[in-house]
Amino acid sequence: MPRKVMIMDHPLIAHKLSILRNKNTPSNQFRTLINEISELMIFEATRDLETEEVEVETPCGIAKCRQLAGKKLAFVPILRAGIGMLDGALTLVPAARVGHIGLYRDEKTLEPHEYYCKLPHDIEEREVFVVDPMLATGGSACDAIKLIKQRKPKKISFLCTVAAPSGLERLKEEHPDVDIYCAALDERLNENGYIVPGLGDAGDRIFGTL
Ligand code: PRP
Ligand code: URA
């Protein structure tokens, strides 16, 4: 199957994003919204999971049903801001395992630096969804995916809330096998590497560290 690059086009996501972007939206509402958007995105990103037929006895007869075909999933938030999307993802797939990759972006060079990596021990049996609200230069997403690939998972998808065109192009080029889902594709990066119009510093807005 060819890889997917999807800019989400859905009225609920658009509405929630309009409140998320507002600089006056407080952290508690920001956290709720970013999780709600994540939940809607995971709903779409899991569309191609394999199912198998099972027979279920209802109070009135036998129903031929479909269940997930034993596929194991893992969510990997990129710390810190990726944590903001995790609860939404787990709401839809509570049995998924969770890995964590810690990266921070140097404010001057914009280069990502790794400080933590803990992934499920059986990740090679799992389909992985990497979540991070912001895809700016693309450095953090590309490095996180490179780390995960060393452990040979079944498949990797990347989900972000807001992407910049340059970050999206870099991710597509460096990881042509990764499906990409963005709630919005914005105009550009500013001179400090922030997405314009974007939503500001996602980590600071989620955790109230502005
Ligand atoms: C932000 C964001 C991404 C990264 C995106 O994290 O959550 O991980 O920047 O930028 P890039 O595409 O140019 O790499 P940040 O480094 O600010 O850390 P934080 O999540 O701890 O705030
Ligand atoms: N990281 C953020 O949190 N926001 C941006 O706009 C870019 C990188």
C-alpha cells in the first residue's frame, strides 16, 4: 500500500483547532482540546488495521462480527509535548503499550537532542504511532523515528497537530515509508523556528510553563 500523507479535513477538528490556536485559551482547556483532536486523528490513522471475522452469540442468535486481527499497537509520544496527545490516543486503544522518547530542541541551532528513550520490549511485533503536536523543522520527528526504526517495528505512523511545510517535506523525504497525519498544515516557520500562525510553544501551553 502506498504511504499516506493526510491533512485532516473535518469540521470537528477545525473547530477545536480554532480554540487551541487562540493565545487566550488556558492550559486546562488546551490540554483537553489537544487530546480530543488526537483521539479524532487516531480514529482515522487506525482505519487500515486488519480485522478478522468472529462469530458472537447475541441474546437473539449468532452474529458474524469483525475484530482486530490480533494486531498490537504502541503509542510513542515525543517528550514533553507529545504527552499532551497520549490520553486521547489511549482513550480509543486502551490496550496499546506506550514508549517514550525525550528530545529537546536547542533554541539556537534548532537541532534536537535526545535525553530519554524507553520503548516496549516487543516493539518489533507492534505497529507504532509516534505523536507530537508540532512538526516544525522536522528534526525531532525524524530523529525519533530513526531511533524507533532501529528496533524494527511492523509499521510507523506519525501524528501531529500542526505542521510547517518544510518539516513535512523533510519527514516525507527522510522516512518515505511512514504514514503522516496532520490536523493542520500551516504557512511557514519564523526566524526562531516557530510555526506561523501555529499555536506557540506546545509544551509550555500544555504544562503551563510559559
Ligand atoms: C517541540 C515540539 C517538537 C519539536 C518540533 O518540542 O513538541 O518535539 O519542538 O520542532 P522541530 O520539528 O523543529 O524539531 P521542544 O523541543 O520545544 O520540547 P518540549 O516538548 O519539551 O517543549
Ligand atoms: N515547537 C513548538 O512547540 N512550537 C512551534 O511552533 C515549533 C516548535
